[in-house]
Amino acid sequence: MTRLLDLTIALPPRWRRRSDPEHGVLVHARAGGVPAGGAAPELVLRCAPVDDDLAAWRRAAHAELEQRLVGFDLEDEDAFELVGRPVIYARFGHRLGLAELVSEQWSWLIGRTGITLTGTVARDEYADYCDVFEAVAATFEPGSRVA
């Protein structure tokens, strides 16, 4: 378990970790080595101030991702509760160089703080990592000092 700014999340063991809280990156964890798909699986937990509700914030974020990411394709999106907290889930495809990637995001709004967990992997390895990403998202605990 990793505790950051009174947040708790369980990351895969042996994944390299770094953070840059001044730029909203609470933790960036990356698997060691690069699998055949050409992109090391990674998880990034970010925070940012949000002046909107959860759904509007995520709609705006997806519009921004569509502009920034090559080949952005929103494949799935859902709003539900994960471990008793409202969350918006999204899965989208995109490219980085020649690599075809899939990212999954879980986004929570805690007070006026938006928290997003993004798991990214090469499309060919998605089936090997989607359960890992979901299991990590299920461990998210916002703590009391986030809002």
C-alpha cells in the first residue's frame, strides 16, 4: 500500500515508482522491462482542482484527450459506484509512435479535488493487465484531507 496526501492505493509490487505532486502526479508506477507490445504497462494517479461536477469534468477531460492523443477512441464509459464511491470509468485507445495503446481511467471527485487513476498498456497486452488495473482501482481510499 502507498499513502500519498492521505490517499491510499495498492500498487503492483516491484513496479518502479516516482511522484511529482507539484505537477499533480501523486504516483507514477511502471512495470520493469518492456513487453513484446513495445510499451511498459503503467499506472498514474493524478489530482487536480475541479470546479464542476464529476460528469462534466470527465466530459471536458475526454474532449481534451481527443485533441491531445493520436488516434483517440473512447471505447467504453460508465458511471457507477466502486467500493461505495461514485466513479466514472473510461477505456480508450490511442497511439504513441508505432505503439497501439489502451488506457483505462477511474475518476473520483472528492470535494473540489479530482483524482484520476490511469492504467495504460499496449493493446496486445491489455487482456493481461486489465484485471491488474481494476484491482488497483478497487484499493483507492481518499482519506480525510483530500477535499
